[in-house]
Amino acid sequence: AQSVSQHNHHVILSEAASLELGCNYSYGGTVNLFWYVQYPGQHLQLLLKYFSGDPLVKGIKGFEAEFIKSKFSFNLRKPSVQWSDTAEYFCAVGRGGTSYGKLTFGQGTILTVHP
Amino acid sequence: EAGVTQSPTHLIKTRGQQATLRCSPISGHTSVYWYQQALGLGLQFLLWYDEGEERNRGNFPPRFSGRQFPNYSSELNVNALELEDSALYLCASSEGQSGANVLTFGAGSRLTVL
């Protein structure tokens, strides 16, 4: 069965620190990759997505992610975090075939940014 | 543009009862998805409806069921409630079978089973 693994459950940073959140998936075929974010008290929002093409994708609020096919990874990065980035981040993988329409989510990483 | 709307926001039931949750997708979206977000378990895929048909189903027992109406809204029914059904139920919508399953989520319905 397909699985998505996020390496860190809780990351604590100070403002202006750099961020990298790891995400690995187990499926070997063609995949669509997503990062969603859930700010405190708000619903899940799409941060960025990768379908094909340039493996470095840019999203909202200065976030970017790099797809490395050989490593089955889709890590999220931001050069300098802000207090307002405090949220829970979810990596998700979608694919075709019998799993079409189904996104498999990682367990989520809680990011706390101290001012 | 209105987002995905879900009702009720909170629902409290007792074991053995039935719960019905409702979802209205974004205008123009034909696909509706249901996810369960239970404490410590992350988001688990429940059901996908498109054009009124159930297209895919997650690893949940048959007492989890739903339907999609001609206006593309959807409801999720959970029969014979168990304590472990307590969770946040998220509905999402997308533009349908375009191959780009970008989901837009609602705020969720929190179900508490006592």
C-alpha cells in the first residue's frame, strides 16, 4: 500500500531561520505531489503542487519544494520563516489507476516559530 | 467565491446512533471527497464522489456511506456510531476528473461520540 512519511512531528524554529520539512512516499509510478498547510483555527489550504516539469516548484508565502524522483522525496523549504508560518504542514500524494481521486496524506508536521 | 461549506460544525452523538454530515462544494466543482482526521491518525481518505457516482472508497467499514446529489452537494452518513468515530470530518471538492486532483477543503465537521 502506498504510504507517505513526514520525518518530523514537531519542528521549533526562531524567526529568520531556514526551514526544511521532509516528505517521502512509497509509490514508484507517476505521482502528483502536494503540500497543504493548516494555520491555527483555519482549514487546510494548498501551499504548492507538483504534477510534472521543473522539479523545483514555488508556492505561496515564499515556500518551495523540490521533487527528487530517485529519492521518492518532496521536501518543503523556506529560506527565512516568520512567526506567521506557525502551522501544521501536510505532504500528500495522488496517483492514477485504482487510486485515482484519492490523496494519501502524511501524518503532518507541526511548525512552531518563535518571534 | 464561496468555498467548500460543511454542516454542522459540531455534532455530538451517542454510541449506536447515526450521524449525517453535509457538504456543499465550490461552484463548478463536480467532485466531492470525504476525509477523516482523527487524533493521532492524520487524514484518512473515506470516499470520493463525482457526477453523482461513488468513484473510490477508503478502508472504512460499510457503515460509512454517503451520496452526492444532482447539485453536487454531498452527505456522509455514519451508522452504528462507535467511540473511535470521534474525529474531524473534512470535505473537499475539485473540478472533477481532470487529472489534476487539486482539492479545496472545507473547515470540517467535528463529530463527538459519547
